[in-house]
Amino acid sequence: MGGFFYLFFLIINVTLTVTIIKIMSASTKLSTSVKALCFLALADNPKNSTEIAVSVGINASKLRKLLSMLGKAGIVRSDSGMLGGFSLSKKPGDIHLQEIYCAIEDRKAFYLNVNDDKLEANGSSEKINYFFLDLFSDIQVEIENKMTGITLKSIIDKIK
């Protein structure tokens, strides 16, 4: 029986570690996007990608990919011309963290990939998988609700 619990907790640890590593990748894109959006929110006029990249500390090419995604989501706009550049499409108080996240990511913030190949029907491994799917689904809803309640303006207010 002790071996089962050891294996059970090892599976939990590995699953959570892999999930956290995937989230870290997402959080880098999210934090970079938020930094760029804060920079634009505090700017008096549109900024080009090089100016934003220098401020954020990221390669301009990578930043342009993020800005493109944010543009498609209606969060930023790009104006052409000599005085053109990127600016916010909305007021900072109308841009929510969840909206930013959805614009730059194609998966949920708390993702669990459960392998259910060749599992015994109603066996303990299958039941554990369903337990984690339900648990992570609940956590996902909590994360989304929390991120929806955070606006770009509230982030700016906290860092001032």
C-alpha cells in the first residue's frame, strides 16, 4: 500500500512540475505583453516597436509578434506614417489580464495533459486522471475569474 501512495505522489509531483514549466513559458509572454502595454498606456504618443522593445527589454522581432496578436484582439492598434506606431485601442481600465492572456496564448492558463491510453476502465489510474481533470478545471475557472478582475489600469496603479 505504501508503494501505491509513493507512486501516486510522484505522479502528482511530476504532473504539477510539467504543468508549472508550461505556465512559466506562458507567463513570460504575458509579463512581456503587460510591460509593453503599460509602456504604451503611459506614453503620450504612439511608439514604434524598437522603442517599446528597449523599454521592455526584449528583441523587437519577438515583440512585434506579440503586438500583432494583441492587435488582432483589438487591444492595440498600429498607425502608419512618420508619427505612427503602436498605441492602445482601449482605455487601460477596459483591458483585462484575461483578455491579454487569451490574445497571446492558445491554451488555458492551467493546463493538464492526462494520458489515458490503455488505462483499465474504472481502475485507480483512470480515477486519478479524472480527479486531476476535475481539480484543474476548477482551478482554471478560478484563474480566469481572477485575471478578469485585473485591469491594465490596476497594474499601472500598483507599480506607480
